[in-house]
Amino acid sequence: VRLLQAEGYHTDLVHLPSVDPIQPHSDFSEDVSQIRNQIQVAIDAGQRVVVTVHSYGGLPGSEAIRGLDWSTRQRQGQPGGVIHLFFCCSFIVPAGKSLISSFGGQDLPWFRISDDRLLVTPATPRPTFYNDMSPREAESAVQTLRPHSYQTFHSKLSYEAWRHVPSTYLYCLKDEAIPLPVQRMMVEEIAKGVNIHTHVVDASHSPFYTAPVEVADAIGKAASRSAELITEGKL
């Protein structure tokens, strides 16, 4: 965020309601609403928005963009719009599928699910999320983690935003949460036929910790590509 702000970008962090909830959520609808509301504020102010999603965030992030993309807003004579969707080692799933159903209906191997199946935490956070960090740094990162509403992972996507908005996927070579072959499968098979730009970073599932310059640079390039498309009248 600091790097992007230094380059003149406005930033807005989304805190998902399903994380560390007072009551576990039964689906991802409140996450979708929160993301959408924050996008709405930005585009109503005339801003061109790059939505950056990480991990699970790819699902509610995609869902939230429906009708808020630049092309739709321009056709409606409205200001601003989402000009790019940036997947930071995030899930891409097809419409009609949830995160869980997209992978055979099985929970991910590093899930630790509460007995009532309402909350999930990572069973092995250090090797899964932070395997390129020092033990001290990784432990500090682990301490920031909070329980996530498990049932959100069963929410079905209804809008494939990457089919309507220029998109970029950041491949993370050391990711153990979503291993590289799975990342590639999502981009090359689930999103087959869609021209998703890709960047590669030699980092874990949390590249914003260990490769912030590379992440910020990739986001900036994504924003520039879409800005060029607008200038050329192609978006």
C-alpha cells in the first residue's frame, strides 16, 4: 500500500466481515456487499479502480464487480468504474461453483475446521502461508491471523468478472496454500479463452510481505495496461 501510494495511487483496504466474526457467516454475501460498497464509493467519485484480490478474496471480489466495470458504467453515462481485476495468488472458480466444489468437494488439506463446521483456521500457517520468511517474521504474521467463517467457502459464484474486466494473475512460485500447478490450472483451464495477463514472483502465499516491490510493480503495470486500453477506446 505504501509503495502504491508513493506512486500516486489512492488505496482502500477491505476488511472482510466473515473474518473474526461475532457470529460466523453462512455465506459470502456480506463480504460481497462490503467490497462492493467500497468500490461504489470510489467509482462514484470518478475513480478508475483496480480490484486486487488475494486467496479466497477472488470469489467475493469477482462477485462484487457485477455492473461496476468501466465499460458498463460508461454505457450508462456514469463516472468511474472497475478497470482491472488483479489476482494475487487467488482462487478463480467458474460460475455455479464454490471454492470447495471447484476442488472436488474436499476441504483444502491445511484447513482446521471447528466441530460445528462454522469456523476455519489454518492448521499449518507457517509452511503454508509464510515459508519464505524467517521464523521470527513468520511467527509475527501468524499472530495476526483470525478465524474465518467456513461456510463462505461453500458460496457459489454467479459472476465471472474476469470475462468482463481486464485481469492479471500473479503466480507465486513458493505458494503452498495454492500450489503453482493449481494456480496455472485456474488461469489456463477454468479461465480458458480469456486473455489473463500473468506475472511471476518467487514468493509464498503472502508475497506482499516478502516481495512488496514486485507486487506493487505488477499492480501498477496492470493499471497502466487498462489505462492504455481506455485511451485507445478499447475498453
